[in-house]
Amino acid sequence: MIEQNTQFAETIARELHLQPWQVFNTIKLMDGGATIPFMARYRKEMSGSLDEVQLSEIRDRHQQLIEIEKRREYILESIREQEKLTPELEKLIIAARTLTELEDLYLPYKPKRKTRATIAREKGLEPLAGVIMTQEPIDPEEEAEAFVDSEKAVNTVEEALSGARDIIAEWVNENLAARERIRNLFTREAIITSRPVKGKELEGINYQNYYDTNEHLLRAPSHRILAMFRGEEEGFLRLTVEPSAEKAVFELNRLFLKGNNKATEQVGMAVKDAYKRLLQPSMETEIRQVAKEKADEEAIRVFAGNLRQLLMAAPLGQKNVLAIDPGFRTGCKLACLDRQGRLLHNETIYPHPPQSEVKEAAAKVKNLVSAYAIEAIAIGNGTAGRETENFIRRLSFDRPLVSIMVNESGASVYSASAVAREEFPDYDVTVRGAVSIGRRLMDPLAELVKIDPKSIGVGQYQHDVNQQALQHSLEDTVISCVNQVGVELNTASKQLLSYVSGLGPALAGNIVEYRNKNGAFRSRQELMGVKRFGDKTFEQAAGFLRISDAEYPLDRSAVHPESYPIVERMAASLGCTVADLIAKEELRSKIKPEKFVTETAGLPTINDILSELAKPGRDPREQFDLFEFDNSINTIEDLKIGMILNGIVTNITAFGAFVDIGVHQDGLVHVSQMANRFVRDPNEVVKLTQKVKVKVMEVDVARKRISLSMKEAGDQGKR
């Protein structure tokens, strides 16, 4: 295992431009159960301060190399069982670095269903194929006469030649140099051509943009590739992917044609057939897969980036909140929440048509604001959201408070989930939805982790990409965000705790069970009393769990318990307490980090400790910023070209950003309209939930499409 890990480390280090010792130590830590957040935060000395992205790349590539080794062993064993494994072939298989190389080597030995070539071999035509393949100046027809045999179903010379060509075609297809040459041609020059399926032009009108397109497959933007593949899957588009067939055959002829005689003519016919019938379909499948994986990777990257921004959105913090899930006919559901997000009261008001009970609704809202000391009002941005916002803004209250529109994407998914039913078994989905909206305002991260990330609605072609890869990436993102922020041990939900480094659903449930039975945790060390919470789990999780009112001050911070002795030595060296060291900057400034370096804690760890002591338990998220839509704009019909409006970014794709301007239909800022410069990636300019100014450029009411511009509005994005 050590030898294999050393070999893997050298390969990965070379590919990722890292030092082999960094990769080897990372693999060793992962084999020992270390999580990526733990390694990035508390094992910087071992990894050379690699960040989470680099650590994830090492983990994923290491897993790929393990899979390649498994496949290599299978292939060797399979060929060995066939008694065809020569020393030369074994050497080639052992030297192969990719799955593609391995599969090309294995192709001639792979168990096959009956093919034209195997049928020809059964008829005894392989010697004829061998003679023709030499391309000596022979007469193939004369040679073929010896193979005409009615008992073997070879009734004519042409049947014999045809069978021989089938065998040659298979040789061409299985030739390593031929496959590599055609693969390179596909990579360089394959064109994807898209046409509508005849008779389905109207039914597939959503794919009209792809009814007559040609472009280089591997240069096409990911969203176009995924759209075309989806159109093909749904039966509306017909796609072809290949370079010039003439050029491909020419490349093969250069490789296989050695003379200029009748035998060469037969080989030329076989080469042409090999490309059309075997190589072209094989390489098209392969290059499509490459393009799909590339498009998936880009789409998943965009989705994960959007999810991170949403999860790390600024929290309002602990406030008494009145949450409103708006509606017309069914009314607006109200939920009063205390500062810990507990549901205190709920009811329904009907301020909008058809009931239009405005006075009664206003009185109820005012009474609830007063009775529950409400400090903020959270309003879902779905149906009747803007109308409800306007209704609330017209009311006068006996206290200063803010009302904020909250993105409710996925709230309905949470409302109907097992998590919501477990939390609120006695309430219907509408009440649960209102609670979720209120909690999202207080702490987006804590609430959104209860929802499958794929349901939050910030993806691009999320249902078309590799679902396993998507799930893997999104889980990584949630885990990263949760551990970056840290979790309050005594108030966190089971769902939030389950994402903490080293925990998972079972241990998270055990923590909640212990908390319910024994009351609030008073120290991190008390975690050792939780069922199945061992030393390894404590090592991985403790630094990310906070106890805000703990008696020992370091239990409120991100300082890992294993480093408590270091902090205590710092305090002792100054003749003060740990609490004094945290409270007084003038004391911390006297610390010389190099004096506290140990065998396991180097300067990176010591400096992290000092940074944490300066702001213990600091939330890395931005401060909450109030935002208001234009009160005169409520529907798409209210929009006029040239208007400058406030908006909030709700989704980012490879081709631009969608912005909510308060009309129940997001507008698109195309990437070309984001800034007065070339923008390759919209994330360079905006981030999710960012407040922006946009100019209305086009409005298509019938198709519900709004085109917006940031550069025309004078907003150049991130500042």
C-alpha cells in the first residue's frame, strides 16, 4: 500500500504541480479518516497548507488511479486466462497510464459477441486476410478461390474476399496506432451538427436555436452541448459528431496501404469499411463522452459555485421574525419565530383578492408584531410576494423593524420532506413553508442544509449532468461551507450537525439525543459522553463545534482542543489568563509565534491560533445588507425599456446571470452585458444574492423574457 501510494503521489504531484510529499501526506491522512475541512484547517504542516480545492483534487485523482489499477488487474487476469498474455503485452498494460490506453490494449482480447469478423474466422478465412494484408503483388481473386467451400458457406470468390476484408477491418479497428490517430483527429476536428427531427419542428420549438448548427465539439460552450444532447434525448434533434470522413480514411490509408496493387485495393476497401462501420461509431461515442464530461464538469462547477454563494449569504442573525408565505386565494401564512427560530404562533390572513380583507389582515399583523416583539419581517418572493411586500410597507408599527424579501426556492420541497414532518408533525406544509422562509432570513446556511441542494434552483442543466458527480460536488460544497462557518453545538439541527467534519447523520442524531436528555453542552470535552463518539471523531469534529456560552473561552472559538496547551503556554508566558489573552490585543502582540512551534504545530498553525484569538468564533460571512425593489414595479407589464432598477442575482450560468427585479420573472443579464470589458466567466463580475443595478433592454411579455444590462446601468459588478 505504501509503495502504491508513493507511486500515486508522484503521478498526482506531477499532474497538479505539487510536491510529492504534500500529496503522499494528504493520501496518508485521508487513509486515516481525515476529512478535507479538517486537513485544510488543522493539518497545514502535513499538507504544506494546501487548500480545500487542492485537497479535493488529490482525493478525486487518487480514487481514479485506484479504479485504473483495479481495471488493469482485471485485464491482466482476463488475458492470462485466455493464455495470450505475452511478456511484451504485459509490459504495455503495466505501463498504460489511462483507462483509454488500457481499453485499447484489451480490445483484441475482449470477449466479443458474434461479429462479421468472427463469422469469417469460423469460415476459415483468416489466412486469406493475412495474405492480402501483406499487399504483395498477388491476385486476391486467385488466392480466394482456394477458400471457396460450400460446406463452410463460402460459395463464391467474392464471399471469400468479403469475409477476408471483414477480418482486416477488425484488425484496423483494433490497431493501437490507428485508434490513436483517429482519436486525435476527432479531438482536433470533430464537428457537432444539429438538425431538427423531421416532422417534430413545432413540437420541439424550444430547441429552435439548434435546428441548423455546426461547431467544433470540444470548443462549444457547455450549456449548448447539454442543450443539444437533451434535445436529442427527447427526440427533437438529430446530432452527428465527426471530422471529415475523407480525412479520416486518408489518415488510415497512410498507416495501412503499402503498395499499389490489387491486394492494396482490397485493404483500402477494408480500411474504408473499418472507419465507417467500426472506428467512426466507436470514436464518436468516445468523443461524445469526453464532451459530455467536460460540459458536466463546467455545469457542476457553476452549480457548486452558486450553491456556495447562497449558503454563505449574509445572515440577519438572531431576531424575532414574522415570516410570511404569500398567496392570493389561499391567503398569506404567518409564522412568528423567536430568536432561536422556534415557532411560537401561526395563522392566515387574506389581504389580497378575492377576499381582500385588508383591514382585518393589517390588524392581525400589527397585533402579532407587538405581541411577539417582532424585529424583522421575512416575505417569500413567490406568488403574491411583491403585493404582500407593498401591503406590509403601507403599515405603521409601534417599533422600528425591517421587511425583507426572501428567495423561497426549495421551500416547498422542505415543507413536504420527512425532515419537516419530523420537526413539525402537527402542522401542514404551508406553515412549515413560512417557518422555512423566516429561518432562511435568520441563517441561510442552517436552513438550506435541510434541503437537497439540487432543489434549491441555482443550477444549469442540473438534470442532464452526471447525477453522481453532481451530488458529490454539492455535498463537498455544503460540507465546506458548514465547517468554514462553524456550528453552534447547543442549537444546531441534526441536519446541520450531520455536515460537520467527522460526524454524519447517525452521530448528529446521537448528539441531539444527548442534548435533549442531558441539557446543553457545557464543554467540548463533554462530547466524549455521546454514544459512539470516539477519539477519532473528536479529533475531526471538535474544532468546528462552538459553545457560545461555554465557561472555558477556547470552547467558544475555532481553536482545536489539541492546541489548548499551546494557548495556555502563551498565556502563562505573559502571566495572564486565556481570557485575558483573547480580550487584550496588547498582550497578543507580545507573542512571538516561533517560540511556540512544536513537532506537530508549525508556524501556520500558530499563526492560525493567534488570528482566531483576535476574533474568536468570528462568522466569515458578510454583514447583512438591506435591499428594496422599486415600489412602482410589480409585474412584467410595468416594465419599460430604459428603466434603471434595483435587482438581486438569483442564478449564475456560463452565459450570464439571472436577476430578480421584483416582477415574478427573473431577467437575464447576458455575459456581454455585464461589464465594459470581455468577461469569460460571469462569476468574475457578480455573485449570488448580490445587489445590482440593471437597465431594461428588452421585454417579451408573451414569452416572459426580460433582457437586462448592468453595463448600461453603470454597474460593473463586484467592487
